[in-house]
Amino acid sequence: MSEPLHCMVDAAPTPPAPFHHAVDCGDFLFLSGQIAQDPNNPTAALPPSITEQTHQCMRNLRTVLEGFNLSLRHAVSVRIFLNHFDDDYESMNAAYAEYFPADRRPVRTTIGVTGLAMAARVEIDLIARRF
């Protein structure tokens, strides 16, 4: 078994803290949480709505996956962290559902939190498996 590879993806947003975009463990790729940062302007304010933030998180995750020649089809597990759970859960779900066909959704956990980096409303991470 080879040692995990800690990786950055040039096209992905600059992390707001000291971590890598992904850790490659052979068949599995572990992606760090993504907030709604604009990869072309990482210090810009985040979009105001949960819908916009969810879409940007998913685009950022897709960008990291593409850096490994993978796509959201490879996602097997997703965790979502919501800073305003009761207010944002329904709208986040509607935006999130656009990224996965109804018959091929990864397992998922959604957690309410008291704060996220850059005052984000949502952060999403995932685990992908090569096939």
C-alpha cells in the first residue's frame, strides 16, 4: 500500500486555512471542505444566498475532482455543514439535488454548526472513489 498523496489543484480556490485540497489514497480521494470562494478572487465576499453558496461549493468540489480526472459521479460520501440550519436546509437541498441524479446520490450527512470560515453559510466536503 502506498503512502497518501497530499495534493493541491491549481484551478481550485486558495484554501482560507493551512490544508490541502485533497488527499489521494489510491482508490479513494478525500476532498477538504469547500466554501463558496470564487477561485478567481479568493478574497472577494461570498455570495449572500444559501442557494448561490451551495452552487459555488459544488463547482469548487467539481474543480478539485477534475484535477484528478474524476467527476461528481465518483462521489460516494458527502458531508454538509450549515451555519443557519433551520433557515437554509430546504434551499440548500434544492440546489444540491441538481448535481446528482435521483438514482445515484452519494450517502450524506448534514450538520448544523455555529460558524464556518469567512462567515460562510455552507461548507461541503466529499469522498470520491475511482472506478
